[in-house]
Amino acid sequence: MSLINLKVNGRSHTVDVDPTAPLLYVLRNDLLLNGPRFGCGLGQCGACTVIVEGEWIRSCITPTSSVENFAITTIDGLVTEGKLHPILQAFVDHQAAQCGYCINGMVMTAKAFIDQNPRASETQIKEALEGNICRCGTHMRIVAAARQYALEVGA
Amino acid sequence: MKNIVDSNQIPVTQEHDDALPEIVRQAAEIGFTRRDFLKGTGALVVSFSLVGTEQLLEDSGTAVAQSPSATKVDSFVVIAADGSVTGYTGKVDLGTGTSYGLKMMLSEELDVAHERIAWVQGDSALTPNQGATVGSQSIRNAGPVIRRAGAAARKFLVDLASKKLNLPADQLDVNDGVVFAKSDPTIKVTYGELVGGQKFGIDVPAANNIVIKTPDQFKIIGKAIKRTDIAQRILGESFAHNIRRPGMVHGRTIKPPTANAKVVSVDESSVSGVPGLIKVVVRGDFVGVVCEREENAIRAAELLKITWSDPVPAFPEQADLYNYMKTLSDARQPVPAPTTVGDVNAGFAASAKTYSSTYLWPWQMHAAFSPMAAVADVTADGKCTAWSGGQNPHGEVAHIVRILGLKEADVRVIWVDGPGVYGRAGSTDDATLEAAILSQAVGRPVRLQWLRRDEHGFEPKGPPHVITVKAGVDATGNVLAWDYEDRHFPLVPVREPHAAALIAPTPESVGSTDGSGGNGHPYYNFPNKKITPILLPWVNKWVTGLRSNHNRAPGDPARHMATECFMDELAAAANVDPLQFRLRQTTDQRTIDVLNAAAERYGWQARPSPAPGNSRTGVVSGRGIAFGIRQTYVAAVAEVEVDQSTGVILVKRVIIGHDCGLMINPDSVVQQIEGQVIQTVGRALMEEVMFDQYKVTSIDWISYPLIKFTQYPTVEAVLINRPTVAPGGVGEPALNPVPAAIGNAVFDATGARLRQVPFTPERVLEALKNR
Ligand code: FES
Ligand code: FES
């Protein structure tokens, strides 16, 4: 165990964990965040995605110590005083969730990609989401929501 | 009566903002018991709007009582003194929007705005047991009961108002919980004033004993209502996975490495170095570990040294599976007679030509995006509260009672949002019992989630089919004789959680076939037909990775694949347009309407397949059509591109014609259609469980891939509303015609027939070689 400083959603936290512990469990169980979730633990599905310094990462295979002091954003940080961040609002507008379990990964992957590639095309968005899985078949609405956000960011 | 709605033009007449995520309506009920409600006032007083989930969790008393009776109006509707209304149902919303449909049905009959109705679902202590949420039955079967309960409550209230206002009941009307005189709306009394805090004390009337609204009286049914749970699901606040209890620790379980392996010994010293290890739990062949921290529980599960009995082959070789299935005979005694119409032998004798094809469907998994997860809290005094995201909270109670040795009245299972499961958790979600076993063993609340390899490896799976169809046709190609044989393992056998089968299995049954929709019955007017479902024995496999179980629309996608691909073969043999070939052999109006609706929307040109002029090399396009039925009538047109050099199929577009009778919420219907089609394109193109003789080898998303973002088609739905026909389900039927429509489109594009799902590039290349 060792003390690690994490900057999550604009706040600093010190956690006392095994430095190799995957970030996912620290976010969920030490910082009590609900957004990132376990889908595979193998980096294959996207359920655990968070954004570190603007890049999306799979927190299930990221050792906690490797992101010490970096700016980490989880989906929980995309709600401010009850107001949804535009990308979340886009997902709500398009009713882009069935069970919703995969959508954390969709939102965070798409946000990181679009913030770096404003006005991303539909094809580019689909390619960016290629490593994310949705079992409910919500793909059309997910892409439509991401596209709405891309148009807003690029406007 | 019917009217057609285009999915692109659904008028959204009711819309409201997504509720703030922290006001979590379903999870908010956690912690209330009916007994709590009843305390003091003799009434059920519900007040949740301002109380957060965490607070409710803190306040929660542990387990309670038996489920409320499913025959009492009070079990479904409660009106508090302040007039607030709560609806209760044992059915749970698996992300399909059914709770909106059911609430709309209550709202309609009760005449209370649906936005004002709080909704409590799937709590074994609070809600009536209406059976597992399976088979697209919520709206179809539970819905009518809720409507009758609502109508009975309304009648009861209007009768009370009649006495109070001194006016005959037929001179009164109701608007959003206010009873008023038709002649003078200022003469009025509210539901809250009439009954608030009191019980109705009446039974849910039989269907012939209560008048429910007719379609022309509907205020809310049939309107497109948007879901308000999207944000909370995205943010994850309402998931069972995120239930946190004071003192909660983390469990993982370890599955047998080979089928039917027995625990010989467990070397606990192998994990003694894992920090925060609380306990290694061994009961029969069930092994689990509990640790203070989740990542350490995972590590302990990896490290624990278990000696298992020697591997014994349990399954046929995968390459041999279909041959093996052909050698088996029906497991039932006596074997039921086939379903027949006319005289199939005479039909064949009179036929000008006969044809036959065999279609193969593999083991497929539900592949829930999250492995099953649950939290259980078993206290020293033998009370258990568990939070489950499965499909059958009431059903979990009995397993916990049996395996933990608790009293039924002491066990409460509370359903909380979970991932989509598509039938996986219809009999059992597995995790709830396992969390309870571990919690009992350590005396603390335990959160448990299966590992991905265990979810892939040990979820109960949809069994394979070998379907052989023979047809005799007349000189025009019309079918005179249809002989259909469907060989498959049990579709509905897994009735107990994995841990229960590892610890104390109940006697095995041969399982059952499934009496649902398709069953291979052609809905076409063939004068002579014989339908033979053969239930193959698949015994002694209930603890293995090939536990045979219902998968979304059990058996139906395979049966429709065979029927509808074969119809396409017959149409091509007769050189007739495949749509016309179907239309000329049915007189059923609903069948005709959905076929035409999909074809028209697509812009179907009548011509036989294959498409004239397509090259035999490079990328070619084609279109295919198919029909399906599972109470709800569905037609699909698929448009595909086939790369003849690689064998890769790209499904570009799927149009669904859809008639589910009375449509409750068109928005939900469209969402369900989109999801089913995209999921099923993946099932048709790439999903096949791989295994060897000892175990399942599809254990992650690489070895069992799902459809990707660069592979999904555009889905369009044409909805036919038939307000006078009872609603059919919408969570399964739309997937049925999809594999056949794709296979038929590939034939249209290339002239090659696909008869084995999934339609992998290798199989496509093989079929191209053989064309
Ligand atoms: S849980 Fe991290 S990628 Fe699947
Ligand atoms: S919405 Fe259920 S997995 Fe994507």
C-alpha cells in the first residue's frame, strides 16, 4: 500500500492503495464514483473508460500509480449542480441508452475523441468507437448523440 | 382497425426533462417496506421525492414479509392521504422501457397523469409476484392485470365520490385524480380526499367483471412517451452494481475449470499473502473468496490453488456437434405426436417437385454487457436482504431460502437496475445467491460480480438447432406439403442458480421445448404440413458452461431462419419474386400488411432472386425479405453488400414492418426494434459459442465478438397500430426474421445459399465456391 494523489473531476484525493491496483476499483470503491464500471477487466469493452489529460483510457487495466497527479475526468464530473454536460444532454436528447451500462464508455470515448476532433464526421465517430461494445444494439442513437455533440463543439 | 406510423415521424406528444439523477425513482424505494408504510396510519404513505438513495439505504430495515397478493387491487395501486399515487408491479424494467408502458396502462385506467405516478417494481417484499420478467410478457400478460386493477380502483373511487357528492356515478368524470360533476366541474373531490391512506380492500376483478377503456377513450395509451431514466442509467446511479452498504466487502467465485469437475482440495495457504483476505468459502463444488478490497478479491480468485477432479469429456467435439444431434432421439416419454394439418404424405405424392434443406444454428450466449452482480447482506439473526439486477427477484428468494437455510419471511430480494440480460437471468441471475452465500459466511454485506471469463464461460446459453425442412410443390411452385423437423436441446431447463447446482442440485429434468410463437409453423396456407419438434437430451450438464437455457425469443430465430430461408429457396426455384411468393400463399391480413409495409418502405421491386447482372467477383449488393411471428407480426427487408473476395457481409439497411396489436408507447417500440435488429445482425454474422469436450473456450469479447460500430445497419421501422387487438410483446419478435432476411439478401446478391449461422466469411466463401 502507498499513498497516491489523484486529481479527479477537479478535486484532489489521497488514497492509500496498492500502486498496481487498477484505477477502476479505486475510483469506484475509494472515491465512491458510480460512472466508470466493470465490464470485462480486460480492456476489451469500454465500460470503465475515463479521460486522463484529454485522452480516454480503460481504467480497468490502468495501474493507479500511473495516473498520479494527472487530471482525471469521470462521467460523474460531467454533471455540475444538476446540469448535464452537452454530451450527456445529447445522449438524453437521443434517448441513447437501453440498459445504459455501456454508455459511460460511449460518452467518455466520444468526448475525448470529439474534443480533439471537433466536427468529427459520422464515419470518424464510428471508427473512434470501434473498441466499445454495446449489447443492447443502441449504436444508431449513440452515434447520433455523439454527432450532435460534435456539431455543437465544432460550431 | 389499423393505422401506420413511420418511425421517422413519430409524433412525440409528451415530453419532459430527464429527472435529476439524484432523484432516483426506483432505487429510492429501497429501504421502505410495506410494513413501514403501514405503521401508525394504517395506510401506505409514500414520500420519496426529497430523500436520496443513500439515505434510504441507511434507513432500510432488513427483510420483511411475504410478497403482497397478486389478486388484490391494493397490491398494485396505493393512494396516499396527500393524493400521491404509487403503482406496484413484480415486473422489472430491464432497460426496455416496459415500466413506462405499464405505468401508462395504470394511468389510463385510473385517470391519473402518468408523471404523477411513482413506480415500484420487482421487490419481493413490496410488489406482487407476477413471475419473472421474460418472454416479452410484461405488457402482454401483466399489463391487462394492471389495467383491471386501475379500472377497479377508479370505479371504487367514483362510487365513493357519488355518495359524497350526492350525484349518480354516471354523471361524474375524472381528470388526473379529481372526480367532478360533468354538469359543473366545480363540484369535485380528489382521490386523496376520498381514499387517501385507506385500503381499497377489493380483488382485481376478472376480465368479464370490469369495464376497461376502449381505444377511442384513450388519453395516454398510444402516445410516444420518452424515458426519464436515461441520465440515471448513464451515470450509473441506479445500478445494482453501485449498491454500497456500510461495512461492505468484496467477493469473487471460482468456477470449475472443466465441466462437472469436483473439488478435491483447496489450499488456503496459497492466498494467505493476499492483503485483506477475509475468508475462503467452500461448499460442495462452490468456491468463493471474500476480501476487504475488490481488486484483492479478484487476485485471490486468480491465485487460489484448488485441486479439481480429473477432466472427463462432457461435450461432443464442436466439429461433430450437429452430427451428434442428428443421432439423438427425443428425450420425452412418451414422445408427443407432431402437429399436423391435412395429410403430408398425400401432399408429397401429389407434388410436381420436392425440395429439402437443413439449417444449422449454433450455441449462442446472451452476452450481457456486464457480468452478473449483486449485493447481499445476511445478518447474524438469519435475515437476508439482497439487491439484484436480474429478471426474477421473487424467484431468487426460494434459492436463498433453500441454500442458506433461512425462513422465507426473512429473505427480501430487491430489484435494482441492471444491464440488459435478454433472458440470461430469467430463471436466475446466479450472482444474488452467491453474494448471499458469501455474506452468510463472513457476516458482512458482500458485493459480488462475476469475472468476464465466467460470465462468458458459465452463463446459461441458448442451445443449437438442426432444422430440416422438406417441401413438395405444385407446378406453379406453391407448397402442397411441408415437413419440418426441429432438433434442439432444452430451451427452458435452467431453473436454479449455478451455486445451488454446485452445492445441492435438485433432481434434473429433461427440460422442455418452448411453446412460443414460431415453432416452425408456417403461417402460410399450405394444405398439408407436419411440424416435429424433437427435444434432444442434454442431461448432466446443468453446472457446465453449456447450460441449456432460453435466449431472447427462445428457439424462434433459428426456426424462422429455416422457414424463411427455405421459402426463399422455393421462390427462387419457382423463379418468382420472394415477396409475391409469400403473399400468394397467405390470406392472413396482418401477415400481408407487415410484409407490404416493409417492402413499400424499402422500395421493393418485384423480381426473382438472384439479382440480374451482378458480377461474380468484387462487391455486390442484394436485398432479402423474411417474415416472423411471436404474437407480434414482423417482416424484415435487409440490404447487404457482399465482398466476394473476402466473404465479408456488410448489412447496410434493415426495414422492419411491425404489428404488435395495440401499441402502448411507440417510442419504446421503435427503440426495441432498433436494438433487436442490431443485436441480431451480430448474432447472424458472427456469434457462435466455441467449446472443446471439457469447457467453453469463448471466454471474452475476442473469442465471442459482438457487432461493432463500423458494422451495424441503419434500422427503420414501420409501425402498424391495431388498437382493437390485444398488445403483443415488443422485446423479442423483431429479431426473428432478421437472420433469414440477411441470408436471403446474400443469395440475391451472389446466388450463394447460406444455411449455417453465423454467416462467417469462411462460410460465405465456401458457399460462393459451391454456387
Ligand atoms: S471493463 Fe475496462 S474495457 Fe471492459
Ligand atoms: S445500452 Fe445496454 S449495453 Fe449498450
